[in-house]
Amino acid sequence: MKSRVSIVKAVAASLGVAALAVATGAYSQNVVKIGEIEAQTGALNTYGWMSSQGMRIAVDEINKAGGFEVAGKKYTLQLINPDTQGNPQQALIQLKTMIEEDKVKYVFGPFLTNVFKGIEGYARQHNGQFLLMGGATQIHYELGKPGNDYLVRTWNWDAGPSGFGTLMVDYLKKKGVKKVAMLMQNDAFGHVAADVYRDAFKKAGIEFQENWFEPGTKDYSAVLAKISAGSPDYLFPGYTDAVLYDIVQQATQLGLTKFWLVRGSLGPALKNKDYIDDYVAYIPKYFEEAEKSEPKVKKFVEAYKAFYKTKDFPYDQAPLCSSSCYDHVYMLVEAMKKAGTVDDVAKVKNALESFTYDGLWKIRYDQTGEEVINFDIVDVQKGGKITVTHEQPR
Amino acid sequence: MLQLVVGQLLNGVIVGTLYAIIALGVTLTFGITGIVNFALGAFMMLGAYFTWYFSDGLGIPYPLAVVLATLAIALVGLVADQVLFRFTRNNLINGLIVSIGLISVIVAIVLMVWTTTPQNMHYVLPGVFRVGGVIVPKMKAVVFGVLLLVILFTYAALTRTWAGRAAYAYAQNPEAAALMGVRTKVLQAGVAAYSAALAGLGGGLYASLYSITPEIGAGYILKGVEAAILAGIGSVMGSFAGGIIIGVAEGVGSIFLPSAYNDAYGLVFLVLILLFKPAGLFAVSSR
């Protein structure tokens, strides 16, 4: 009797294990894991935070709609998005876990050049096995190089004939600006920015002065006083809100009241609106205005408020959803549908580069795998008066 | 150029008082109680966060928010002394290890509560003073005035009161001081709480000038220790002078040398001074 009970128990256990294995296998076959390597907190989280916010909404919407169909099979998405805090070592560990343990084939981010440099070597070793879709400026220089097929850049390039930086420099030129002083963080992106804009200003015939500060600086009085003595027309400060609030406040105290920037939000301008004269910023989309005229933007704002159960929409951060964010998840899904596969990353990449996605932005990738999007130049003047110029790169 | 130099001299003096207030805390705890407490930088950071939270989060008027934050940090310092630091008296290594542990805990708590995203307080006192082309932000002038008063008060209390003389006696010979009726345990706890309060006050005033992040304490304790060593541990007015020397070195150095390395200019002064006066600029000779 005892042995019969044991046999029944053993058979039942075996069947249970088998059923669980089948169920697990079937589940994993129908889930596409997507990863994200971004700073969601930290001094450099300006860019990664909004990306992670938008990605969560897109994944939730797609899954709630029943997923998506590729080659006759239904899939849902699973988002793995730890917080790098802007730390390259942390990001490397997280990427390794995604690639080796979670078997993720599509990773969004990073936006930060220092983080990209930290993971670049490891990522290249896995070329062909996954796609890394990030906004980091340094990715621009790596696109198209042998062994870098894994790279897609999810932000538009500063320079070039239709780059936003070039158009921003033209905007200053039209204002009759003769001299611009840059005050940039002495780090990887700071030097990339200096290289890009030194040439852009030179071509435009505008004098360009370079000034640097150490990461972690809070009191910029000395360097700002030195800059002020040179009487530049505009200050070009960089490059995150973490430094911009301090720089803009201290600069206005020293009589530097005109700013031009290609990274960062309107927040510092609005906080200091009574002290600035002009604050020209590259803003991928001025949401306050777009919400009233673009139904997709209005829908996104409502979805955000509902998903995060908040009445406040982060208008200052939302423009950074132009990189590895809400639209990009939908675009990846469309690419998988067009490619007829969720596993063949080369086919998905080709599909990704073959169409224009019409979402919050009109997004396409050029032949090198770099994003081309429409954007706005926002000009904040004393008192907070705002003028928006819409740009549509060719 | 003259305006630029004068302006940076003034700015260096003002910024230097923030270093000096931390240096004063370092010099009091080490010079009087023999305890090394590098967590004073973390106390300063905590003071900045408390002030910001009390003021912008709870709507308490800024001056009251600073007072409350200072008292709260004094309490934190007192608890830290009673639970941890009092066991590290005259043991540099133990003090250092306890400091590192406590800093990690404080930073981790701040990260959990407020994340590492920088916080910006409302403008407490906007506007600037302009004197002959030299510009001084009004709030910086107020911060300088408050810190100067606190440093002078501390100096007077230590040199002109019975408690101050008792503190010096305790620093020189704790046993003899106890035999003379000094309540040494109360004195030590008082010095620890007062040093923490100084750091908390520094943090509260800092929050009115700059954005706050969990790592600000690390930079300020470094500058504070630099200033205290430069002056000579144990000298109250020396701490003040040490802070100002470092502040001025950074400010004026940034005019003539690359601004990207201004943190190094104070260190250069420290090395130069220690080469010629190893005990510090204002150290009293033991002979």
C-alpha cells in the first residue's frame, strides 16, 4: 500500500513538473524581453528618467491591448529597466545580466556618453546578438564602424547640414550674435560638445570661448566672473539641469543674462525668468503648446497622468521622451512585425531603418542608424514670454 | 582685472566661511574631545536637506527652517556621539572607520528618501549688492554675516566663559579636569552636539545658495579638514582663516589658472604651508 501511494505521488509530481515546464516554455516563447540602461536617479538623470517613464507606459499599453502579432504568433513585452544612476560600472553589470541571464535582445539606452563608454567594449563582444538603441552622443561616432552592427542612435545628431545644433547656431547668427562663451563640465560629453560646436560656431563666423568646470562644482562665481569680463553675447552652459540651475542663477547675478543651450530643460529659465534676458534652448518638443494642437501628444499626456496616478505632467522633462522612450517601443514592435521575427536582430534592425514612425514625433533612421526627428527651438525671454520655432530636418 | 580680482577675493572669503564652519566642527571635536568625526560633511548635507524640506516641503519660513534643521542635526550628532564616536576617543583609525560607516548610512537614507536628483530651494533673498563694479549676491553676504557671528561667538565662548576654559582643560588633561569638577561626559557630548549643529547650520545656509545633492558633504568635509589642518587643529580663529585661505585660493586661482582644476588650488596652499609650518599656520608651539 505504501509503495502504491509513493508511485502515485511520484507520477503526480512528474506530471506537475512537466506541465510547469511546458507552461513556462510556452510563456517564455510569447514574451519579448526589452531592457533599458538609463540613469533614472542621480545628478545626470535628466535624460534617462523621462525615457524610463515613457517606456513603462508604452509596454503597459501594448500588453493591455493584448500584445502584438509577429508571423502569426502573439507576443507581449517584458520590460527590465534597472537604474544605472549614471554609473558606468553599474550599467555594465546590469547589461551583462540582461544579455547573459535574461537573454534580452533589445536594449534601450544609454543617453549618457560616459555610461556608453563604460559598456561599449562588452557590448561590441556581443555584436549581432542584440540591438543597443541609445541617445548617447558618442554613439554617433561609432555608427557604421565594423563590429558595431548592434548600435542604433535614438537621438538626432547635433551637427551636419540638418542637425539641430547647426540650426540652433543659425538661429543665433540671425540674432546678430558675435561671441559665445561655453561653460562645460570637464567630462566625456563636455569634450564631445566642445568638438562639435567649436566647428559649428567657426563656420557661422561666431567667436567661441571655452571654459570648463569640474564635475561636482556648485559655486561657478569665479569662472563666470572671468567669462563676464570677456563680455560674450550668450553663455552656452552645459549640460544637465543639475548644473544649469546653479549656473543660470549665478550667471544672472554677474550680469550674464543670455543663454543658449542644446541639452537641458526650460526649468532654469522659468525659475529665473525675471533675471534672464534670453534663454534659447533646443527642445525636441514643446509639450505645453503641442498638447493643444496634436491629438497624439494630448493622449500621451492623459495616459501619463493615468498611469502614474498624478495630476502633474512633467512638461520640462517630457521633451526628452524623444530618445529611447514611448515612440521607440512602438517603433520596435512595428519593426518586429515588418521583419516577421522577434529573434533575428539583424532583420529587425533593417526593418527599423525602413520606415517613418508617426507618433509623438515623426521618427525615421538614416542609413547609418541615426534618428532623424522634428524638433522645436524655444526662446524664453524676460518675464517668461516664450516663442517656439518648429524645425523639420530634411 | 582689478574688479575681477577684488570680486573673487570677496567671493573667496564668503565661500571660505562655509569651509570654515566645517573646519571649526573638525577642530572642536578633534582638538577638544580627541574624536575624529569625518561624518560632519554628511551632517552638513543632512542639514541642507532638512532645511530645504522644512522650507519648501512644509512651508516653514526659511530662518525658522534653518534653526529647526540645526537643532535636528545637533540631535543627530549627539546620538552619533553617544552610540558610536565616544568609543573612538584618541583612536584615529577607529574614528575614521566609524565615520565612513556613518557617512554610508546617512547617504543611503538620503538616497532612499530624496533620491540623488538635485533639489533646488526657492530664492530666499534674490538680488545683488554692487559696489564700484564689484558684485556680491545679497544671500551670500547674509550667509557670511551669520557664519562670521557664529564663529566669533564660538571663539568668545571658548575663551571668555568657564565652560570654554573647562573644554580646554579637558582637551589638555581629561582626568585633571574631572578632578577639578568638570563634568567630562556632559562636556564631550556638548561639544559633539555643538560641532554637529555647526555643520547643520552650514548645510542650512548652503541650501539657500546652491542646489543640493547627497554627495555635497564629501567635498565640504575635505575642504573643512584641509582648512583645519592648514590652520592647525585646535585653533578656532585659525579654522576661520584656513577656510578663507582655501576659498580665496580657489576663487582667485580660477582667474589666472584653468578653472577646471580650482579644487586643487587650496591643496597647493595646504602643501606649501605644511612644508614650512608642519603643525599648521596658527598652531601654538608645544614647547
